[in-house]
Amino acid sequence: MRASALVENRDIALYASDAGSRLVVEGSLVEGTQPRPATKKYGRGVEVNDGASASILRTALVGNHEAGLFASDVGTVLEVTESVIADTAAEEATGEFGYGVETDGGASVTVKGTALVRNHESGVAASMKGTTLTLERCLVAATTPVALHPYGGSGLFATSTASAVVPASTFDRNTSAAIALEAGASLDLDG
């Protein structure tokens, strides 16, 4: 998909699932994805899972709900380059989340030269064994908490033995920790 706009869609604007599926997005806008009407859940900009892969290049993901980008499951690969992920709102059903990027379940996510700004709870969140996250030459800024978790607002949050590699990135004006690790998560700042 090139030079396209997906605005105010419902549930998930772009979705790729299962091994062999590949999503490529370049020079596009994914904005204002709304939650499911009946449950008030989700509103994700992009979701990649179950072994699918995706490349997001020079794309803006703005004003989505729950997660701007979500990647889950072993074999799933997501690459984001020279993009903007901003203003992700909390999930309406729970009042939680609002992550710029969320990854779990063993997925591999690489984000390069990207600005993650004014997201909620965590600019980037990684959890579960086997999950790997690389942030290279990124700006993670102005992350704020959600009402349910007033101590949130970290730039990067990694937990449950997830692994993060963060060379040459800047964390600026996040409400709580620039980088928060717990439950056996690992961090390499040199790459």
C-alpha cells in the first residue's frame, strides 16, 4: 500500500495474520482508528500476528486507540522506518494502554529513525519470553499516564523476559521512567 490514507476506520485499520502474509505500507496515513462499537475495545492502527510480517516506511500512525502498532506471536516480524507514531489514546473499554508500539508473544520488532510522541502509558511496550525489540535512532517523547495507571508514562517498558536493544535513541519528557524494566527483561543500550 503506497500513498494511501486510512482514516476513522473501526477495530483495526490494517491487519496481517499467519505465516506467509506480508504487509507493506509506504508514505501513508493511518489515523483515528476507532474501537469496536459493541465492546469499545481495540482501535489499533496496525496489527501483525501469528507469523505474518510487515514493513512500515515513512508512514504516520496518529490518533489511534489502544496501540498504534501491535505485533504478537513467534515468527511475527515488524519493521518500522522513518515514521511517526503519535497521540495513541487509551482503549475505551478499559481506560488502559495507548501504546505507540506494543509487542508480545515472541514477536520481533525493529523501529528505526521513528518519532513516538504523545502516546499513553508507554511509548513502546515489550513483554513475554522470546519477544525482541530494537529501537535505533528513535525519539520517544512526552508519553503520559492513563487515568487508571497514574504512575505510568514510561518511554519504554519491557517485562516478562522480553529483550530490548536501544542504540542511539533519545527519550525526552516522558512522565515516568525513560526506560523501565521488570520481571527479567533485558536491555542493551549499545546495540
